[in-house]
Amino acid sequence: MNEKFHQKPVTFVGEVSINVLDLNNAITFYQDIIGLQVLRKTDRQAVLTADGKNSLLTLEQPVGVTPKEGRTSGLYHFALLLPTRADLAVFLRHLLETNYPLGAADHVVSEALYITDPDGNGIEIYSDRPSAGWKWADGQVAMGTEQLDGNDLLKESDREWSQLPAGTLMGHIHLHVSELPKTEEFYMQGLGFSVVTRLGGALFISTGGYHHHIGLNTWNGVGAPVPKENSVGLNWYTLVFADEEARNKIIEQLKGIGAVVTEQVGFFAVKDPSGNEIHLVI
């Protein structure tokens, strides 16, 4: 049921890269618990996929890696969007059968399961309710955090779990930031997103009418520092643009608000005001 919110011309999150303490341990977790497959692997990096073709998550074990730091900017969670509610039911049963610790929530627009990898990186696995039923008022979408009806969800499918479905996408990313005013300017005026929900200390932003492609919060404290470069957590995430013209327009907007954009091989890179690195791709 994945709709039009993760395909061009909408700007969306395509891939996330995180640091882990032990690459082989992390691969085991992401294969056996999450259900991703290894697309490519070197001594210090593994590129993971759901469909056997496209990279979804890159794991890195940097030299001198240090454990995840508390109270910093960086990753709150990345969120894998499953194609159907039945797929989420299958995944929930799998977690229950493996006895892996989890949280759960009904967000009105979606139903979500929350887990943490062995190194403390947050992960959401979710499915969207049909967008025709989302409630909008004055450009804001109604979202909340209610108790998930797990028993009702489990009735959706009795299929046996094997791995994540090929249609799994990087649905959104949620970041800790050090403050909201400059962050809002960067993502709105620079990257061209719209605020679709404001909740205590958090902004939820999107393009194309999605409930959110990016969440931004100050829950680690206003003024939260940038984590060390080689600590567990976020390396970077990609934003996928419709074409070169669309990306060039955004690059000019970013430069217009004073952001530093650098050209790399195959992409442009920029950091938000809290040091979260974004790769601009097409």
C-alpha cells in the first residue's frame, strides 16, 4: 500500500548510515531480528537492503569507535516503512517470538513498533494507514501517540516471518537537534520542507503531503552538543530529489541562508545547524 510519498517528485529520505561498535554483531542483528540482507560488505562497512538491489541502511565500524553518547544531537530513530499492515503484523509476531524488547504506538496516521539495536541506535518499524483517512486542518496533520492494539494487529496476518518485504522503504528519520528556530529555517527555507505538525519540543516536516519525512526534536536538551565523529549513531542520511534542476534550486536556497554545501563524488553534502549530515542525491 506504499503510496506516492516516497517517489519523485516528492523529496524523501532514501538511505541512512549509522556507526556500530562491532560490525559482525550488528549484521547478525539486522539480518536475524530486522530482516535485512547484506548487499555489499567490507571489513568496516556493510550495505543492507530489503529488495536485493537498493541500499537502505549502511553500517560502519569506524577505527576507534566509541559507544553512543547521551544528551547529544543526532539520531533519535530511523523508520522502516512496511508495504502493508499485514507485514507489520508478521513483524510484530516475529518480535514476540524472539522475545526482543519492543515498544509500540498508534500514531493515528500510522501504527509503529520501536526497538533499539544492540548499540543503542533507535529503530521504528511501521505501516501507514491510508492517507485518504488522515485528518488535516490549516496545513497540519493530526498525529498522536496512543496505545497500539497489538491483538487487533496480529489478526491481520498469520503468515510466517522470513525477512522484510522487498517493498520496505526508509519511511522517515527522526533527529535530535540542539534548537528549533535555526533548524526550522534550515529545513524550510533551505531544504524546502513544510511543517505538518508541531508537538512539544518537536517539528514534523514533509514534502508532498506526507505525515512526516523528518522529525526534529530538542528532547535531549536545548543546546545539545554534536556527538564525537566516531561514536555510535548517525553518520548521514540521504534526501532524494526529483532531478538535477530541483537539487540545484535547493543548493542555491541553502547557500542563501548561509549553509555550506560541498560537492562530493555523486552527491552534495550539507550539515544542519546541529551537525546532522545530509547527502543530497538524485
